Amino acid sequence: MSSASPAIDGHDRTSASLPRFLRRPPRHLFFTGKGGVGKTSIACATALALADAGKRVLLVSTDPASNLDEMLGTALSRTPRAVAGAAGLSALNIDPDAAAEAYRARVLAQMAGASDTERATVIEQLSGACTTEVAAFDEFAALLAGQDGAYDHIVFDTAPTGHTLRLLSLPAAWTGFLEANEAGASCLGPHSGLKTQEQRFRDAMRALGDAGMTAIILVTRPEAGALAEAARSADELNALGLANQSLMVNGVFHAQRADDAVAAALEARAHNALATMPEPLRALPRDELPLRGFDMVGLAPLRALFSGREPEPAPEPAPSSSAIRRVSPPPLPALVHDLAAQGRGLVMVMGKGGVGKTTLAAAIAVGLVARGHGVHLSTTDPAAHLAMALDGEMPGLRVDRIDPKAETDRYVARIMDTRGRGLDEAGRALLREDLRSPCTEEVAVFHAFSRIVAEARSGFVVLDTAPTGHTLLLMDAAGAYHRQMLHDLEDAHAAGRIVTPLMRLRDPEHTRILLVTLAETTPVSEASSLQDDLRRAGIEPYAWIVNRTLIGSGTADPLLLRRMEAEAAQIERVQSGLATRSFVLPMQIDAPSGIHRLSRLTA
């Protein structure tokens, strides 16, 4: 057992920094929150602490864009694998594609007596992105409801908030749908394919709502946006009957030099954000973790996270100050100038949660308007914060978001008016029940996304996307729709006249995709993986943006200097082969919210 193991359930070791959720941990521990707040680091550190205390632990990522492999230094799959260097710890990634394939196989296995036409119809029904989401949930529910005793604890590292709230609401949504819909087929294929999972959904609901079995830890940063999202999550979780929550504030910075303006501003910003945190968070049990100067990749740094000590062994030597001076990508105004020259088009801002996509999307939109263009600024993120970023109105700028509920209502009304028009009352009732499927929302959101993609033919559309995993599911939907359209059009001449959303995304004259990252190992690795996924779909990113760099800030704070040296290595990594174009936006002492401050970023 590692000497770093904390005092858990009576094991010998005292630690003032031990989070309270680790003192008497339940079997299931969920870590959720806004992207980029450190969920994966804290989930990994928790799993290691439990394993080092002699527990049998399974660490699970429900994020479609998981980076557990890199954090733990272990190649993971959808089945548990032991983590080298951590006795008792196993880990897995819920692979949405593999889960969907297994789900399809189970459904089709129940159709032994069906005709080839019926099987072909079901295969087509099961090709969409909603099947992928529900199949991934199915694996999640199996882990949550399973009581086989193989593990003392299961630690869930979840996707960013919006995606996770949908995941946690699925047991109730699907159970209600299965209870009400006693006939017909849903978009997931034969009704019996879901009926067989009903008990699993009920068990998952029971485990989620049992405070003795499950603890939900809301992870946040001491920043207004992250705290606001944590508060919204707390309210929505309470509405789902999940009141067993606690708060973990990660990355609290304490300046080491009183004469350092940058360090003082960062400390004051964090202090003010915590002092004015939303009311729903004040009642929660709360832990805080200080900002660290080392990267959270590898077992040694993860074990050091709760200990307050530097990781052992020591990190690799950082680049010299001359390497820092060599890092000089063009600034953000140069990018906006290039985009404006196009005259129209779709600008999609993509990347890992927490890297500043919303702020950058808003800044780019404001910059394009300032250069004389009308702009439609929208978002696919379930936890949209565009209004908070803009904090005002600007002539020539139209702002909205793809609201899943509104889009679902619109989609259902359209289907009832078209497919339901010729049905009798019983047929309309059956169709209406079928449209109560939680997957209807995914289809409706994709249709709204398609409208926005097409709109960019005649003007500028800037789209702030959801964090990587959720966005990839949307891209998968675009691919499935593209394949279905080509399959349905037997006339090759007619197929040649069809333009699908995926074709527009592949067209560099129509779409410019910007990958946003921080100058840190994990965000750069995730942006690189996202770029690989896009290229496999025939989509080439236009440029990378390295956001919130300390380089050039003038700080002399020892902790910030360590982080700055690590930044230089990551920016060189981006410039030396990952990006065909790269731009940089330094950290702003004043938070860049409001149209006036946003306009200064691209002026």
C-alpha cells in the first residue's frame, strides 16, 4: 500500500486536506461539473486514495471524450483494466460506439423470426446518434445497478454538466416512456429491445437516489461562470431527487507576492467569486483544493493532489526562459481579420470544456460585427452561457441558443402535422406516445443544428459548441443523416444534387472550425484527438487558438512562473506539428465579459 494513502474508513493516516467525501465514502462517487474544472483529476485522485487504502476500486469515465488513459498512463477499453502502479484499482471508458454495436446486436438477436425487410428497417432505425447515447447509458446503468461485490467503490468521472444531467435523467425518462408506451416501435427499434432493460433502469434510479449508496460531488473553479453552472446543476439534481451532493472548489489561488499585480488580481477574482457564490451552493458541504504548479498527468501528481506536497518523483525540467520568449503565435485580431475577409460562412468554435469556447465565440462574433458584418451567434451547449459572456446587446448581432425543449416541441408538432395527418385517432395517439421517447430531443436538436449550418450560406454564423464529447455525438448524427440520405436516393443523378449538413461542414469555403485549447497537456491532447476525429470525417480544422496563456503577463509569482514554463512546452507542441495555423489570447486580468471588453480582445 502506498504511503500516500489517506485515512479512509478507519485506515491509519491523518490528513488535514482529506476531502470530507472520502472520510466515509459510499459505494458510488460521482464527479460532475462544468468542463475544465478538474473533474477527471479529482476523480482519479479519489480512486487512487481509495485503492491505496486497501479498497477494490473501479474508475469509470462516462465522457465520450475521456482522457483517463493519458491521466493514468494506462491504455483503457470498455472492460475493466488494472492500473499499473495502483494495486486494487481498475479503470474503463464507456465507449459509445462499442456500446451501440453491442446494443444493436442484442436488439437484432430478438428478431430471429423477422423478415429481411423488417431487420433492414430496424438496422436503419438503430443507426442514429440517439442509439449511441442510450447504449452508453445502458452500460452506465448496468454498473450503477450491479451489486456483484467485485468492487468496494465505483468512481464515475462524468462528461461536462449538460451531458451528465441528461445521463442522470435518463432512468426516469426511459422508465416513464416504457410504462406509458405499451405498443409500437421507437426510434431505437423494437419496443421489446427497451422493455428488457426496464428493471435495470429501475435499479439505476434506486441507486442514484439512495444517499447511502451514492454521493454526487459538484466540482467547480472559483470563477463566476463555473459556480453559476454548479448552482444550476444542484437545482436540477435536486429536481431529479438527487440531493446527496457536496461541493469541491478546485484551483483556489493564493498569491505569494504582494507586489505582483497579476497574482493579486487572480487571487481577488477567486475570492470575490466565492464570496458571492449562488445560494444553492452555500448549503452544501464544501472542500477546497489549492491551485498547483504541476500537471495532473501520471500517478505521482494525482497522489499528491490531496496531500499538499509536491509530486514524487519530481517533474521533468521545464523549458528555459528563452523557450518562453520564442513562443509567439499571432494574436486573436489577426484571426478575426482572416475570417472577415471571407464575407460569410459558419465559424464553429470547438474544444474541451472549460477552455473558454463561449468567450472566444462571443469575442469573434463581436469582432466580425465591428468589421461591418451581420452575425448570428448561437450555441449547441446545454449549459449555454452566451448571455453571461455578452452581458448586453450590439446592433448587427443576433444571439440565441438551440433550446432542446423548444426544438423538441417544434419537432413533435411538425411530425404530428405531417406523418400524423392521415392517421386515425388511435394511430395519432400511438405516434404521440412514440414521440415521447427521450431520443426525440436528440433528433430535434440535430434538425436545429442543420438549419444553422445551412443559414451560413448567406451570412456569418458563429456557433459555440458543447464540450467535445457532446459535439462529437452531434457530428455522428450528421454522418448518420448523410449516409441515410444517400441510401434512400437510388437515383445517382438525384443524389448528386443533395447537399447534407456533413457536406457543408466538409466545405472549407462554407465552414471554418476553430479548435480552442489551454496551454496544458490534457486540453492539447484532447484537441489533437478531436482534430483526428474531424479529419476521419473529412473535416479539416481551420486554426487552433491557445487561450488564457500566462506568457507575456509579466507575473513573477513563483507558482505562476512554474505554470508559465509548462505552457511554453505545450504551445511549442501545438506549433510544431498539430496546427496548420495557431493564434494566442493571453490571460486577461479583468474577466473578459461584456461587449466592451470582448471587443478589446479582437480590436
